[in-house]
Amino acid sequence: MKIYDCFLFFNELDLLELRLNVLNKYVDYFVIVESAITFQGGDKEFFFEKNKNRFAQFENKIIYFKVEKYELDFANLPFIAEPKNADAIVLNKIYKFIDACQNFDKKTQFWWGNEFFQRECLWRALAVADIAPGDLILLSDLDEIPNPSGIVEVRSRISVDSPLYFKQHEFCYYLNYYHNSDWIGTCGFVFSKYATLSMNAIRPAGKSINVSSPSVVKNGGWHFTSIGNVEAIKNKIRSWGHREFNTAATLSSVEYNVKHGYDIFRRPGFGRLEYIPVTSGMLPAYLVNNAGKFERLIGPEIEKEPLFQWVYHTAYFYLRSKAAGVLRRLRIIASTL
């Protein structure tokens, strides 16, 4: 059984370096898909291709697939009448998955269409691999790094239980700012059992997986989300699929929320982040042993607010959230008139 570690890549070069080193001894291939456009439709460079020399030691294990710039009408997809090669056949399969998906408005929500399409392009990358029916696929976002011990567990169980899901420790903004959540990230499945299904359907959605389920690998790794400096976080907000968060109010408060350990979107129930030392035992061994390489991604102690600042910002973000909710409802009402 070979193991294929599959994920989308945006521009997270440091996280990619961490992932490749953590998993190198435990997977056979890294399948990396990178697109020439962001989920929100903006142009972007092929960052991996531009920086591939940085990852030369992994060259023989990397399957890199570029999604060239495209223009898709997700409500009227360009099915290929007579596909003449493997990629055309896979594209038709992807278009069928998009047609069948009911999770977004195909006429207006192109950002969700872009995310859906780009994740399905992992099938295009796997089509050029010498993959066997019994091989193991690990499906993640780049920032969801499975625990090597979890991969060993999944490898021993996967013929009976498939797919299996990795419960992962979550860290926000810095590699050592811990968020106490039940994050289900990476999933593992046998290729032959799921080769005809959508990657987006296989991947768990939010809280759809019960963390106490026997299909969940308990110590399943790490989710390093929105990692980087303030400008990098703003760039992610401008580029990713959650377009509803890409607002001037959100962008203007990123620095304050990061500094004080709050959710950058001030979502109810998020809580507050906890600073942990790199040597706490919660982080990957490779990171602990090579902390100097990732120094700029390791945060200082989270700052405490003076009482008056806490009261002011708590009230401000609460009222802003309520106002945003009212505006959303008004837009929905207006769209029905």
C-alpha cells in the first residue's frame, strides 16, 4: 500500500516546508495542486513552481499539478463531447460533481465554485500517478498536517474502516497560539472505494463528523490556520472562499485581534487563544527540533487588554455582528422582491 498525501497549495511556503519534513518518512508521494487564480477570482503566481528549488530534496516524491487560468460558468459547464485523453475524462467527471452539488448558487457564488473545482483537480493530479486500487489517499488542506502516528493507525485500519478522519489540534495566526476546538481535518480513504466520488463530498464539512465516532483518529495532528504576519492574514481573507468575511471592518481589526488572541472574525463561541511554549509536547517533533527555521511563525505571549479596552471592543464587535446580521437579512428580503 502506497500513501498519497493530497492537498491544495496557495502560497504557504513555510507551512509546506513543515508539512513535507513532518510527513516525509510516512508517505510515498505528495500530491500538490496549485491554481493560477484565487478562490475569489484574482490572478496569482505559481508560487511552488517559482520556489521549487527550496524543496529539491523532496523532488522525487512530489506530484505537482498546475491548474492554468480558466473561466468557468458553473451554471453552464463546458462538458467535453469526445474526450481524447485522461485529463479530459477526469474534467468531465469533475463537471458532473459540480452539476450535482447543491451547496452553492452556481449562477452567482463563483468563489465557492472555484474552491470546489480546484479541490476536485486533485483527481486530475492523481490521474497521472501510478496509483493502485488499494493505495491510501490522505485528503487535507495544506494547513492540516496529519500526525505520523495517526497515519500508522489509519494504515492498519483502513481496509476495514474507510474513510477515517483525523481530529487535530488547532493553532491560529502563530504555530503556538492554541485554539481549543474539535477540528476534524485530514481524512484517509482507499483509492478504489472512492475513486468515483467527489473530493468535496469525501472531505468532512465543519462539525459533520462526531468526534467520538470510531472513525475518528483521536491524536490526528495539527491544523495551523491563518498562519503568518498581519498582511499575510489579510491576503488570505481577500483570496479564500469565505467572501462574506472579506470586509473593510474585518481587515481593519486583524492586527488587534491577533495581538490579543481573539478570532479575527469575532465569531460567537470561539473563545480566546492560548499561548503555549514550543516545547509543550503538543507540536510536531520536527518543529520542536527546528524551531529556529520557523522563528517568525512562533508568537510571543498573548497580550492582555486593559479593562476599558476589553469593554469597548467587546461591545463594538457585538454590535457590529448584530448590524451585519440585520444587513444580511435585508439583502435576502430584497432579493425576493
